[in-house]
Amino acid sequence: MSKNAWWKIDAAGWVFWLIVFIVLAGPCVYGAWRIVYPDTPRPVPVVTGMVLAAVGAGVVSWAVNSVIQRQRKKQRIARRKKAQKQK
């Protein structure tokens, strides 16, 4: 196994999603709190902010996974071309 084999990432998983969700939760709840009416019950902006943070974390995770998968595909193609040249 190579020295940097532990660093190779196949996909951004649930842990990455959770970290992004936690990072986005604060700003999303604050933003939701700012756009609701003053007499709105407290759970409404909190839940709205959490839903927005979850969707945002999903979009970011999807984008990161797309980049990772595209890089993996390029690496596979390069390995195949190299193997074809060596034959």
C-alpha cells in the first residue's frame, strides 16, 4: 500500500454531509428568523432553517461527489491508456 493510500477518497459520505449541515444550520436558522413575521411561533423559523440547511448540505455533497467521481473517471481512463500502451 502506498504512503498516501489512506488519503484517497471515493466519495463524500454522510459524515461530510453532517459537517456541512452543521456549518449551514446557524446561518440558515438566522436567515429564516429574519424573514418571518414577529408573531410567528419559534419552532417555525428553526425548522425552516434546518430544512434549508439539509437541502443546502445535500447540494454541496452532490457537487463534491460529482467532482470526485469525475476525477476518478479521468484516472481510470489514464490507467487504461497507459496499460494499452504497455502491451
